[in-house]
Amino acid sequence: MGTLTRPAIAFVNPSVGFSDRRKSKPIGLAYIMAYLEKSGFPSSGFDFGDSEDDAVELAAHYGLDRFDVVGFSVYNESFRAAIAMAEWIKNRRPECLIVLGGPHATAVHEHILRRYPCVDVVVRREGEEAMLDLVRGLGVGVPAGVDDRAGLTGIKGTTWRAPDGAGLLVNEDRDFVPDLDQIPFPDAEFTSHSGYPDLTYYDEVQGRLKAALTICSSRSCPYNCSFCGVLTIGRKYRSREAERVVAELLHFRARHGVNYEHVYFSDANFFVSPTRALEVAEALYEADPQVTFSFGTRVNQILKAAEVLPRLKECGLRFIELGIESASEPVLERLAKHVKPEVNVAAVRLLRRLGIEISLDFIMLDPATTLPDVRANLEFLREAGFYDYVPHDHLYTALVLYEGTPIRDFYARRFGVVFDPDDLPSPFTLFELPEVQRFSDTLRAFRKRWQDRIDDALAQGELALASMADGSDLPRNSHARLQLDVVSLRHAPNLFMERLLEDAETGFPLLDEGGDGGGDEAGGAGGLEALLPRLGHDHVHLHDLIERTEAVAREAGFAQAPGAAAPHGRD
């Protein structure tokens, strides 16, 4: 008998095809890696999530064919990159076990194994226990050079191709991990193609920038919003004890040598139990009163637990990521939010009254959107005080039809089509009404042409204002004009969108002055020119306002590289 061996294991977060400078480590893979490490199975992590390089070139550059097991965490956006890597690895090393997991793989596990011979197994739903069973079966007790995969095909929560080629082996679901506190902290390192920017939070209350840490204190969500990928993994909600959350913060402070003072809770729904949320907040405050935190939740939960919010604020709550999604009742019904628009308004008013900042989750358009739906959204944003809200991403969002979600099935039936399980249809090509399609195309053209310039000028103007507050030689009237111009820049995309909607409601007469009929560059220079609002104290063109803001910022002794973060709130 040969020498006993342990498999060489790699976990890969494949590219979604574009760069995201706010990138953070893939926490799901980090949990699996830490879980295996605790049981004596170290692994290597590779994070290509924001790489725009060719998937095969990445696989070759980082030598992914040198491992015995390669596991990919896949979403709809990253699936094709994962398959390209898997095929390259399999061609070079046929004995390598290729494992896919994550929301997309869970949703279409049978399809993947039927269509792609490079994939050996899909791990469905949560991955820690199934992956441990798998690598144990490949490793300890198996002589080197002996392939004993036949004994692995019965692992719960996995789907395999039958050894005789006659169909699939879909094993029964594995129970969810009942006690999240038994899972090690997600302390895993990744080789990243682009590195990780420092995660920070600008605390306006304390007036300083804080090092921040992302912590997941619970899993899943008991609600069933029709568009949410959490449904794919399962709705069984479980949470961690407050003491373990504090211990994780202290662990990573010591591990990284960084005094983390803000916690971004990445839970799908942190506020399922307000009592538990308060326990976590009070435990953090007791451990370090300087620690602040933020979390995401639903509007109805805010109203049901209003009495807890003042105490959460006392313990360091700075903002809540609020899943408003839409101000249109028909859209809210399609999204299965089970709330009325007035509930959204009441939740926002409550948080405003308490002085708790709101981070906005919004879906401006979905395939069945009408112009009255858009009108309801814009009126809500204005009346609820979101005209000054940045970034402006919420103005440009469209519903994404992820595989495994009820809303994707809803639209497949509505359109009478079968979506390819491998594809994520562009949300900007599915609108039922031609006037909404043209509205969206024109809005995207504005974003492409102007939004980056607005962002850069806004960042420079705000940082210049901050430097003036600390003492500046600029005349007072220059400071006042800059303040007004910065506000105007914040409002510019909203005002453009309102003018565009008014034009759409009357058949696009102004847009047609541009002489073209639509498309990604809808409206052309002339059409967009007719819709651009006049801004600032003297009602100037947007281009002039941007240049003036940047010039005053330079005069104040401040110049910022394009794309840098402004000091307002989250970055």
C-alpha cells in the first residue's frame, strides 16, 4: 500500500466580467476554507471576482491545474468564466475533481452535469459539511495514486454524474448547519488578481474615517421576495450568538493588526429578530464604545420594532440598508414584498426622525414597468428626501432575473420563452413597453456620458468644502457658490430623469430633436442636450457646472484623481 495522502485543494471565485473597486473577499468560500482547515485540510483560495482578464489565461497564470480538487463558487454572472476554467483544468489534468457550488449551481445542478462533462459534482446549498465529507473521502486513508471516488457519490447535498453514464445521482438534501457558532471564523487568505482596497467608513458623527470589517452574523431570511437569490440556498434562518460576533471582531483586529471600529453586517436580513439584534449591538458597545455598525433589513421590520431603534442608535448604529425596491404597488406585488408603498414612506420617515442614515436598495425598472411606475418612484425619491442621496446608482437599476428565483419563472411564463440556464438575460433588453425601452436606453446614454464626470466633480467639490471648513483663504461668496454647485451636482441626475420622464409621457418630442431613434446612444448629443437641466445659481449647462466646480476645488488647493471616494458616508 502506498503512502497516505491529502488532496491539494483550491477554491476559486471566478470573474463576473467587470471590475468593482469596492471588492471584498468572498466570504462564502472563506467559511468553507476555514471549516476544512479546522479538520486538517488546508486549501488555497483564488479570487478573480473583479478581473476583466480572460478566464483561461487566469487559470494558466495561477496554475489551477496543479490541484487535485478545484471548487468554484458560481453566480449567474460568473458561470461561463467558471466553466472555461474548469474545461482548461480538465483537459490538462483529467483526474482533477471539479466541484461547483453557490446559488447558480444549486439552482441548475442537473443541467450543469448533463451539459458540461468537465464538472464532476455540484454541492448544493451550504458547502461546509459536504465539502469536508468529499475531501475526507479523497484524502485520509486512501493510498496515493488510488482514485476512490465511487465511495463519494452518496454524500448528502451533492449531485453527481452516474459512473455508468446512465443519468445523474441526485442525493438527498443535507440539513442546514444548525449551530453557526460551531463554524470557524472566515479566516482565509486569497490570491487576488487585483488586491483588496482597505474597507473604511466615514463616521460623520465622530468626524473621522474608520477601518471597517464585514461580519456575517446570520444566514438566510424567512421572507420570500420573488427576486432574491437567497431563496435558492434556502429560507431557514439561523443566527450567531452576540459573544461570537464580538469575538470575531477582536480576532480579526489581532489577526490583521488593524483597529476595526465599524462593522458592516452582511447578513441577508440582520433584523429578523430585533431582540437578537439588540443583544449584538449591546455586546459590541460593551466591548468597545467606539465601534459603530450598519446592517440591512426590510421596511416592515423597521416599523414592527420601532421601539428598539433608539437603543441601537445609542449603541452605535449609523445606517440601515433599507430594501425599499419600489414605490409602485404593482411592482411591489410582482416582487412579492408584501408591503404597500405607504409602508416604505412610514419606515423612511421613522428613520429620518431618529437621525439614522438610510442606504437605499432600489429597483427602478423591471420588464413590466410602466411610465406611471417610474413616476411613482421619482415622486417617492423627491418627497422622501433622496434627492441628495449619493451614489446615484439607484436611478439606473433594473431587475435582474437570477436563475432559481420565482420572478425569473414568472417572466418566462409571461413572455412564453425558456431562458437558457447558462444565461443571465440583460435586464435592459426585456421591457414590454417600447416607451419604457426608449426611456431606459436614454437614461443609460446619460449615465455613460455624464455620470462619471458628475461623480468626479462632486467628490472634488465636497472634499474642497471639507478643507474650507478647516480653514481656507477663499472668499466667503466663493464658498457659498461652491456649496450651491455641489448640491446642484447631486440633483443633476434626478432632474434629468424627471425631464426625460416628462418627455416620455408626451411622446418624446424633445428627445426627437436629437434626430435619432434610440439605442444605447439614444437621443444623441442633440436629444440629450434638450433634456439636460440648467443648474447652479446662474442656471448653467451641466458641462460648465462640472468645470466650474473642479476649478474652485483646484483654487482651494485640492485636486483629486478621477474615481476617488468622496467623504460622504459609505465608500
